[in-house]
Amino acid sequence: MSTEPLLSVEGVSYAYLERYRALEDVSFEVARGERLALLGANGCGKSTLLKILAGLIFPECGSYAAFGEQVSEEKLEDEQFSRGFRSRVGFVFQNADAQVFSPTAREEIAFGPLQLGLDRDEIEARIEDVLAMLEIEDLAERAPYQLSAGQKKRVAIASVLVMNPELLLFDEPTAGLDPRARHWLLELMVELGRAGKTIVFASHDLAELEWIADRCLVLSEDHRRLGDGAPAEILANRDLLLQANLVHGHTHRHGGLVHSHGHERGHH
């Protein structure tokens, strides 16, 4: 059974308001425990694809299966299916302000487990674990407006990890973070991968790919799948990167830079 993919996306297309095309006939699979980077220029459909994987929006054609079951609007109206799916999938938004809305960090982190109906002791134990893991015990009683962007991101991540999901989705995880917060988050993603989590994240930052991804899926500016392969293979394919508008023509002769960055970052 374990050879079956965790996620399977088949011929998925999506348009906003039925006219602004966001995805066009995209297919791929994600294996259990894999770390997949979704690459592409802004507006290519990465965020839309993550929202489909999270069951927040639904493809207008094509299909999406997770954990061996089709995911559809009808299925998610079934409370039992919805609860099972939602407890197994965690989504960290690009902008933590869209995610953090409770009066304190602790209440934010408690929100998901309370929705699942876990008992108080279990919820408290999980909250303490995740506060310690992310080193944010001192932020627990603070209000969101008292937190920096990096701290707010940690609280948003804590509110997802406290659910112990199998699948983690990150939309541009390092956007807007200072170098230290960014490095911390990338290390966390590596650790979560080592712990067996399946991770899909959107990025247009090439420097860290070889460190944090096993595989890259490249989307074109016309919202189609353009390439799929190991980070080193994708980064070495300048034509593909140019076509996806991930690099500019004049960076051509600096091809090696992208690689060296990825490695250096990993050894700090």
C-alpha cells in the first residue's frame, strides 16, 4: 500500500471568476515523506495549487486525491471526511496576518485542537510541546499585534504543527523574514522532512532549493507544468529557468552561483 502516492493531481485547471486563468492541465504526484518545491514566477499559479491541495478551493476540471481518497467539495461537506482530511493537512499562509487572529498566541495555537474536540490535557500538552519546539514559550501570552513578522510566522507555524499533520503546505515560507528568521524556518523545514512529514512549498527563491527540497515542479507563466526534477537538475537547466522567468538572461554566465549558495546555506 505504501507505494501509492500521498497526493495525486490529475489534469487540474482552475480560473478565478471563471476567466482569470490560474492553472492549466497540471498533473503530478507527491510521495509520502517527499519535500516538493513548487517553482515559478509570481502569478504562475503556485498559491492556487497549494489552496487546491489544502481543500480550500476545488479544480474546475481534473481531479485531486489525498491519502488515497478523492478530495472534492461534496466530500468535504461530509463532516467525518472533512475532519479527517483537515487534521492531516496543515497550511502555513504566506502572510501570517491572514492566519493569526486569536487574542493571544496560546489561544491561536489551541484553536485547531479545540476544533478537533481533543481533551483539555491533550491540548495543553501539545501546546507546551510546540511552544518549546519553536522556542516561543515567551510569546505565549502576547497578542498578535505585539509580535514581529518573524514571531508571528512562528505562531502561525505552531498553530499548524500542534495538529501534527502528515502533510505540510507552505506558501512562500521565507517571504518578508529577516535572515535569521529565514534560516531558522528553513532548518525547521529540513527537520520536519527528516521526521517523515510530507512538505509541499511554493517558492521563487532558488538559493535554498538543494538544501530543503527533494524535487521541484516548475510552473510556466501560462500556468502549465513546465518541468519536474531534482533541484540540481532543475537549477542546471538555464533554458527552463529563463522560460519560467525565474532568472534573467543576463545572469546566464553566473550559473554556478545558485548552486554554491544552496550548499553554503546548508552548512552554517
